[in-house]
Amino acid sequence: MAHGTVDWFQIDTDDTKSTEQFYGALFDWTFASDPGTPTYRLVTAKDTGAPQGGISGGTQNRATFFVVVSDVAATAAQAEQLGGKVIGLPTTTPNGLTFAHLLDPSGNHIGVYSPAAG
């Protein structure tokens, strides 16, 4: 899987604009209106051509999903530079999967991981 790819997720937020700015900068995601649902924004990862998730505006801040990244430590550092927080330091499991837990600037909990090599 490519850096920034997820299957589907939903991010509920009370600040759609800054939520889109954060995730767009961190993962190169783009956003579009969902036809017929004015407060829902479809999220598409770079080079996928189809939405993998959505952002629901005007709601309580919450999200839980994992995003594939090429470098967990670098992504965690970039998240902090963009106003996020690392709440679970990068960890590598015995089988080689590396992951970290982050909070975005709105306090949404997300995870990032790199699959085990091979």
C-alpha cells in the first residue's frame, strides 16, 4: 500500500477547514463535497482515484483509523510540526510492523503504521 492509504474512515470534527488543512498537508489527501450531504466531505488519497473516507463537519471531534506510511518516525515528527501530538511513540512489533498513535490538532486519535518488510 502507498503512503497515506486507508480503506475507509470517518473523521467527525467541529472545524472542517483546519482538519482538511492538517490531513492534506500530512498525507497529500484531497477533499470534495459529497453530493446531497452538505456537511460531509469525501477524502481521496493521492494516486487512488476514489474516496476512501469522509469528514463530517459540525460534530464532536473523534476518529479512529490507521494510515499506511512509508516512515512512521518521520510521519510522527511531521504531525507534531503541523500542530498534532504523538501519544504513542513509534514501536516495532516482533514481526516487523511499526506503528505510532497520534492526535491531530483537534484531538482526534489516529494511528500510522508501516507493514513488516517482505
